[in-house]
Amino acid sequence: MTASRPRRVGLSALRPASFGAEPTGERLARMRRSPQFVDGQFRNPVPTRQLLRGSALPMARTQLSREGRLRRAPVGRIPVHRPAAEDWSRRPASGLRLTWMGHASVLAEIDGRRVLFDPVWGERCSPFTWVGPRRMHPVPVGLDELGPVDAVVISHDHYDHLDMPTVQGLIRTGAAFVVPLGIGADLEFWGVPAERITELDWHESTRLGGLTLTATPAQHFCGRGLRGPQHTLWASWVVAGPDHRVYHSGDTGYFPGFAEIGVAHGPFDATMIQIGAYSDFWPDVHMTPAQGVRSHLDLQRGEPGGVLLPIHWGTFNLAPHPWAEPADWTASAARKAGVTSAHPRPGEPFEPADPPAVHPWWREIAVPPVQGWPAWQEAPVRTELDLAAGA
């Protein structure tokens, strides 16, 4: 087993197991050999700013304002679909079925295999159980009801994508864990057997039961515990089977790498794209919905094929934008670009070969924009951000 040690902090009382472990030994040596590892830390393909200078105070004002707080959460109960056992026992007719579990968690049933992306079943995306962003809807299905999982794929180590109790709950499934460089130290520390962990650098692949899983670049950053150097890698992911291929963005800003991934691995039957938690305060490491649609087109080599599943919205309150804005803006931008987007309720399975009609269910439980909701079918949705930008 590769050695690892708990991540260091000043006081032992502030070192919960959820902080994870620091990579050591051969794992650390392999990280240092990565082309992405420069001057002691991982770097993005394009230089990025995690937070704009001087933005802390304006951001706090925005986050704490009464108006902002009202719009950043639903005013009614989020409708959650609870899949029944027979849903899982019936194979997808097309060979590909996706179930968005909320936030960035997606179960992809692809060519006879089941791949779970960024599973977070915890009540809070936090190292602690008593503080941190709390989920706004229950998980659609318990881990013990999920059934067999062939692979768990993690995009990066932030708490809203890598959740210690969820990882430990998935160990019993016998799943393989496929992660970016360095994250294996956390998994081993939490009890995942070393032989079930595969760590990949960007552009590296592994084979699993007829599937090829490839780590691809992303524009983001890492961090658990106290802020330190970028000591684990972040990635987006391509999963290709004999008949289908899908893409999961993880967290990322918009960058030219999408087009390069499309050329190397696309086009895709479905893309799962981060379109929430964006802000003018951190423009380089998250995408707006318009950028998410643009990235889908890049991944499809400029053609509006495949289905875009918007992820990373609706479950946790992580940014100043209104709660429903990511979904409405994505639907608008997709219609304008001729892109097919799917907007299921959490837990509602669908097959990209036959995507369901888009119903704006989020509008029923959200504070409307000041100008009111635009007509759904008659015109593209223009959000407050569009209007402010003069779009």
C-alpha cells in the first residue's frame, strides 16, 4: 500500500478524518513527474484567478443581502424523483441512461456498466457535520438502494465533489475508484483498498469492463483542510464504451481545451456540464450557463449534436446567483444555439437517445426575476444577468 499521512494543520483538534491525507512516497513522486506539476504544485492549462483581488468585501455584501438570500434558495420543496427497484433492474433500451442525483452527482449506465460521477450523499459539503452549505433537497436514493456500481469517478477533492462518508459507504459495492493524481491518498486513508484505486494524469486512460475512462484537462483548483498548494490534480472525464461515450466536466472555467477534448475523444452522446456556482468574483474557475453551452458545442466539434445535462446547480447554495437562474439560462442558451438540453428532476432517469421534453419545474418553486418569467416557448429566456449585460 502506498504510504500516506493525515494532512497537517496547526491543532490536532482541527484535523478531522474528512480532511484526508497527504500524498507521500511513490504517489508523491509520480505527482512530481507530471507535466502539470510546476514549482511544487499543479497548474491549469491557462493561468487562472480563484478569486478576484479586492472582491472579498463586495462578495460578502452580496451573499448576506436580504434580497440575495431570498433568491438564492427555493421557496418550495424541490421535486425529487425516487427511482424504484424495477427502474434499476430494467436495462436502458438504447444502452445509455443518465440519472442526475443532484449537484455534480450522476449515475451513468453505459453499455452494460454503471459509473457514478462525483457522488456526494452527505447532508453538508463540508469537513464538519455542523457547519457548511447544507443540501436543499434529499438524495433521491440511498446508497444501500443504489445497486451495483462498477466505477466511482471523482473530478477533484473539493467537499461538494469528494465526500468521505459517501466514499466509505460505496466501498461495500466493490466498485473501482478512478481519480486524478493524489486523491488516492484520501481514499486509502478512508479505507478504500489500494488495489481498487486508479490515479490518472491528464490524457491517461484505464480500461474497466469494456469501458475506457480518460482523465482530461479542466480549469479549476483543489483544496481540503486549510488552504495550501495545489497538491492534488483536478480533471474532467471521458467514459467511452463500445457503443456510447459521455463527458463529465467536473468543475471548470471555460478554456480552449474543450475543443481539443472534442477532437481527441468526441463527439459525445451526452455531456454533463457544470453550469452553476458561477460569479463575477471568480470568473476563471466556473462557467456560466452560456459558457456551458459553448463548451458542449466545442466538445461536439462545433455541431449541436448529443444531449447536454446541466449539473452543479440546485442542491447546494454556493454562489450569489439566484437559485433557479442556472437552469433557466441554460435552457435559453441551448435553445438559441440549437442544442438539446435535458432538465430532469433530481433522481429522474432519462436516455439521451430519447430525452424528455423540457419542463421548467424550477420556476414553480423559485422567486421570479424582477421582470417576471418570460414566455417559455415563445422567446429565449433572458435572465437578470443577460439584461445587465445588455444581451
